[in-house]
Amino acid sequence: MSFAVAGTFIVFTHDLDFGTLLAISNSAKPSVIQARTQDVSPDKLGPTIIQVLEQFQNELEKGALIVVDGANLRARILPLSHSKF
């Protein structure tokens, strides 16, 4: 996470623990795109990730958790509140 913050990177993960890590850290960075799908192959998920990058560009630049759950996309602005997570 510190590497991503230092390099102003966005973390892309299939690991569900990243949302919890963001909530515990109370951090405003890094932005995370979390794929909650079974098929994470580039052919299947690639178009959706491109859509996320375009649709949520401003949020990702400021600090956000974007959850991709099938066809559903959810954005949460960082820092995350423990009580909301």
C-alpha cells in the first residue's frame, strides 16, 4: 500500500481484504479497484476495468474504493469509515 501511495498508483485486486485494510488505515490513498467476480480473465474483465477508469477518473485521482461486482459498480470515497464498512 505504501508503494502505491508513493508512486500515486491505483491498486487493482481480487483480494477482498483491501477494503478492510483501507477502513482500518483510515487512509485517503491509494485508490483501489476491487474485482469481486469469479472470472478475472482479461477478456472478461478488461472492458469493465476500462469503463471504471473512465467513469471514475476523478474519484480515483482523489482516493476511492471502486468495487466491481459482476455488472454492478460501486464507488466509495476515501477514507472509509469503520462504521460504514
